[in-house]
Amino acid sequence: MGATARNLWRVTEPFHQLAYRSPEAVAAYEAIGLRVAPHQYFASRLAAAGEVTHGVAVSLLFGFAPDYVAQAVPDVWSIVDAKSVVAARTKGAEATLRRILGDAWNESEIRRANAIAQDMIQQLSFAGKPMAAAQNDVPQPELAGLQLWRACTILREYRGDAHWAGTAAAGIDAVECHILHAADGAMPEDLLHRVTGWNDSEWEAAKERLRSRGLLKNSGPNLELTDAGAEVKLFIEQSTDSGSSLPVSVAGEKQTTELIELMKPWISAIMDADVIGAWKKREQLWRDLPAVKNV
């Protein structure tokens, strides 16, 4: 079940990302007065939860530097209200998906995938899943394609909530998690450093903490996990898979796999359209959907 839960993430994450980074999404945010990238990203990511304070935003997002979050929250709520951001986000996603998917936007496969996803979500408990719960409170759009996009966002945030819970349970903090991720080869260190907003001293201090705990090797130009570090990273990944497996449990392996297979061509189209910015570096991970050991 862990492998299926991870593959479900691989097809929901790109749908989630396009709502922040496509030209249509950016235009929708600019139209409501959000003209700088931090305002656009943090407002669109948080608006489903309402006009949250800085402290709540940092807690919900976990991995971002508090000073980086402060570039947008709470000041962004003096520019635009959360409800308007949710509407802009939906508008941008619809325009993007219509352009990328073309005729597929109205085909029966979209409706079938949506039927599975909606059944899955309706059976979920959102206890301990605050970001997913917030997205689940967003009103349901009328169109099947947008309903599927909303479902993908809910399912992606469901896994994200599980990931941060597993990270915290492992005793890893909000900057150390990115360094472990880079050392594991999942994403380039410079990219993770840049997009999460931690300053150089905070980043280097986190490396030293991980080295002092025996989780990161002391030598070499590139980050490298020790055996103990690899065990911690595996614990986090297994906890994430376990904590996000309920959608698979309620829908069943057969229907979840059908949903994943239906979505593969659309994910390839999103990748080919190059609308998710730096996260396209995970393209191989998403496109190939490799098998992962069940946990």
C-alpha cells in the first residue's frame, strides 16, 4: 500500500504545483493585486485556511524559513482577502489545464478519474491533516476537470501533512529536513536552499547539527548521508507513506491504480508544457512512477 500511496502523490503533485507557477495562474494573481512572487505563492497556498497569522502560516508550511514567510504573511491580507485568492487560484488552474489538456479536458477519462477521486475524498478523515482539511473546505467547482484538480490538491496536501508529521516525529526540524533531502539525492541543495528561504548561516548551522548527530558525513564537497542519516530519512519516507495511505485504503488498490493510470498522460502533458518551474527537476520521478517497497 505504501508504494501505491507514493504513486498517488506522483500524479497529484504536478496538478498541485501548476496552480502556483503557470502563466495563467500568475496572471490571475496579478489581477487581484498580488504582483510579487512571495505574495502569490504564500497567499495561494494558505488562502483555503483563511487569513492566517504569521505564526500559523509558519506552522502549516513547516519547511519554509519564518523570515521568508514574513515577506507575505500577514501583510498580503491587507492587499486581498482569502476568498478572492481561492477564486483566482481556481481561475488560473482552469485556464492552465484547458490549454495543456485541450480536448482531453472534456473526455470521459476525466470524468472517470474524478469519480474515483471524489469517492476517495468523501471517505477520508482529516484529523491531523490541517492543510488537506482546509482544501477540503474549499467549495466544489462545477466542472469535472476542476473537481479533479481540487481533489488532487486535497490528496497532495494530505500527503504533505503526513510528511511533516513524520519529519517532526524523527526529530528533524524545518531546515534540517531539506538538507537530508538534498543529501539523499532527491533534489539539488542549491535549489532547496533558494526556494525555502533560509539564510546561509541558518543553512550551514543546520548542516553542523546534522553532522554532530552523526546523520551527515563530515567530508567531501557534496552532502552525503551516514548510515544513521539514511535510516532517519527512510523512517520519514515510510512514515509519510503510512500516514498518507488512507486514501488507498478507502478506495482500494484497484481503483487507486486505475486513477493513477488515467492520470499519467495528463502528468506527461503538464511536464511537457513546462509550467511547474524548478519542480520539473522531479520529472523522471513523476513520469516513470517507479515501484517503491511497500511499508
